[in-house]
Amino acid sequence: MQPSFLLSVLLSIAIALHFMACGSSPKSSGGGVVEDSESPVVGAAISFSDITFREINISVGAATDDRTDQVELEYKIVHAATESDINTIAKANASTEGSIVQNWTANVVDFTHDSLDPATNYCYAVLVRDRARNMSIYTTDCQATAGDSTSPVRGTGIVFTAVEGDEMTISVGAATDTVTPAEDLTYKFVYVPGASTTPINTIAKVDAFTGPNLLQDWTANALSINHEGLSPNTSYCYAVLVKDSANNMSLYNPVCRLTLNIRRIFVTATSYNGNLGGAAGADAKCASDANKPATGNYFALIADNTRIPSTLTDWVLSPSTAYTRANGVTPIGTTNGAAIFTFPLSSSIGTAPASVWVGINDTDWSNFDNCDNWSDAMAIAGRYGAADSTTATAIHADTSACTEMRRLYCVEVITF
């Protein structure tokens, strides 16, 4: 036997063993080896299932091939806006990273495409290839995600904070939605003056609002707004809409809120001894003082046996009321439900050091040391406060003889 013949036989055996190990067999013609040039045969066409707002499941039947085992066939899934963008092997295989749902993976014929937009059409192509990189394409098909028709779920209702005479903050709890992320939900705030929510009690009414009564137009994740420029002791009604990316809306229940009363306090320009002529005489001094603002009625902030803070008898401060200096701007403080201040104050009542007849005990606001009900300059003692203080010394700095000359606090009042 010739050596060349033996070499040829051994080479043929080696090639056959190679193809057997790779799961395929060579085709020979005239003693040569023919490479695999046949594409896989596609299985059942593309089908869709488990379709939601955000996901589509894509499946195909498994392909077959004459040389590559079925479990070794690889699949690539791509998507596009239209079928024409991916309806050939060349187009589908050239798809960029953002359009690839699944890159070449063996024996995976079922895949979920997620993070989609609601009510949007997506077109898909599936490629299959064998070990020799021969490819086939399944017929392209399209499927739309589910439409979003569910309105957002409102969070906690309208609440008011930092309520003053001329402003307040309106807030709501964050809404949730089955499709739109919470941070992408948008909010609209509107208001109407008055005590009726009728003008803003439906989604249609609030959605139609424009102009000066629109506090905040559609803004993502904006849950509160400060409303300024309000009038004291006035009712304002508010409504809030929340909207998702599909324009479904929900209405937070409208609520009305009264701004605080804002009243003024000033320190008299004139000083007096402890004989003020009683509470009535002190009131008359406030009414005629040079520091009195041009508008408003003012009474003296003093205590005696007729003007009693603890029982609100003839008392000049009002409950839950905001007080400012005479300029109507600088806040002094807001009284509590018992119609007294708690300390420290926001600002002192006066703008300069001055002592002021008060006759009030700083611990419980009871009447105390009042120059015999502010009628006797020769009485033993009268209690006074410091006009430039923000602490309790504003009403009780010390006690002195009633012959001393001191000023008065004068408080704006509406009625007794």
C-alpha cells in the first residue's frame, strides 16, 4: 500500500470524526468536503402573551436544522416601530443595542420585553442561526401594549400649614398609579375665594381653570405650594388634581381654610404714671396717641380687676390671632386658644427700649400689681414690661412705684 494512499485515508477518517464530534456530517462529492450552507427551518410563527401596560411576552416555535442540534440553535429577537425596519435578515441582524430584545442565545424561544410604554405598538423580528452562522427569519409581527385607563390613587388629602393672615401653604400626599411612576405624576392646584367648593368640585371644573386662580399648573411631583397675598380673616377654597402619563386624572377633595386675623399692636409715644384713669382711661390714651395708626380701634393691653386675661373679661387680645407691629408687616406672634402669647415672640412689640405698664403676671397672665386698678399714682406698685423684649419680660420685667412714668401697649380690636 502506497504511503500517499494511507495518508489520504487517515485524513478522511480525521475529517469524519471531526464532524461527528460537532453533531453534523460532511457531504462529499468526488472525495471533497462541502461546508454547511443550508439555513435552519423556522418553527411556529411569532405569538404574543401576557400583554400588560409595560410588558409583552414573545414566543416562537423551535427551529430545526439538518446539521446543528435543535438545542444548539441560537435566537435573536429585535424590535422596531414598524415591520419594514426589521423585515429582512440583514435589517434585523443589523439592529443596534437599543432595539435588541434578546441577543444570540441558544435554545431560548420565549422572552419578555419589559419597560414599555402603555398603548404603544411594537414590531418584532426573530432570527435563528445554526453553528455555521446560516440564518433564517420568522415572519415579523406587531403587538400593542395595553392602554392605561386607570386613574391615579390619591394620597392623603389637602392640609394647610404655616397659616398666617396673608399666606398659607397647601399640601397633599403623593398619589400612586399602576403605570406612571410616582415621581412622574403631575399636579395642578387651584383656588377660589369664599366658603363654597362648588366652583371646584369636579375634575372637569378644575382641569379647565386658567388665569389668576391657577396656583400651579401641571408640574411633576410638586405636592405643595405657598399661597401669598391673601386677606386676613378670609376663607379660601382649594382643589388639587393629579394626572398620569395617559392623562387619567383624580381629584383631591376640595377644602376651605380661613386665614388668620391680623391685628396690630403699638407702643404709645407718651408716658404716664400709674393713674391711667382705669382701663377706660388707658383705652382713651391709646385712641389719641401720636403713634396710633391711621385706621383701627385700639385698647390698652393692661390687666386689673375689670380687664381679666384668665376669663377673657374685657380682654383685648383675641384667640388664635396673628399680631404685627404698627406697620402691619413685622410679626409679633400669634395668640393661642386662650388669647395669650407664648414666648418667645417672633419680634418685640416695640422697636426701641421702653418700659410699659402692664400689670400681668408672666407665669399665668393673671392681673398683678396694677396701681390700684390703674387709678392711683401713689399706690405701692405696678408691674411693667420691656417693649424691646421677645421673652416673658415683654409683659413682666419688674415692679416699680406707681409714680414712675411708663408707656402703654395698645392693641387693635374689632369688638368686645
